[in-house]
Amino acid sequence: DPTATVAPPELLHETLEAAAGEGLHLVSDETWRDTLHDPRGTVLLSPAEMLPGRVTVVTDLAGSLLPPGWPAAVARFPAG
């Protein structure tokens, strides 16, 4: 279940720097990105916004887009 919390941008940046330093390609599951967040809590950033060439974003198509029980997902890969 989503918690409606997000990591602070500073922590996300440190994590991405460490992963990039190790040569890792990251996968960001943004299935619940549109969940309501505390507007005063922190800024919502995607890892793909900070490190666009090394992050694949995945999400699912749910709700009104598909009949119940039909799983489908989308992955957005970096250019190149």
C-alpha cells in the first residue's frame, strides 16, 4: 500500500550519485506517483529527472484504463 511519503530530494540525489558511481542502471517504480502527497512535506522528484540517462521508469495501467484483472505495465527507457 502506498504511504503517500517521498524521500527528500537531497537523499534521492545522494543515492543516485552513489549508484551512478558504481555504474548501476536504476529502475524507478512510479506506479503510485499520482498518490496525494503532503504538499508541505517535500518536493516530489523522479530519479529520471535527476539522472535521465541511467533510469528506467516503470508504471502500470490500472483503474479506468483496463478491465479489472487485466495486468499491464509500461516502461520508459532512457534515450539511446
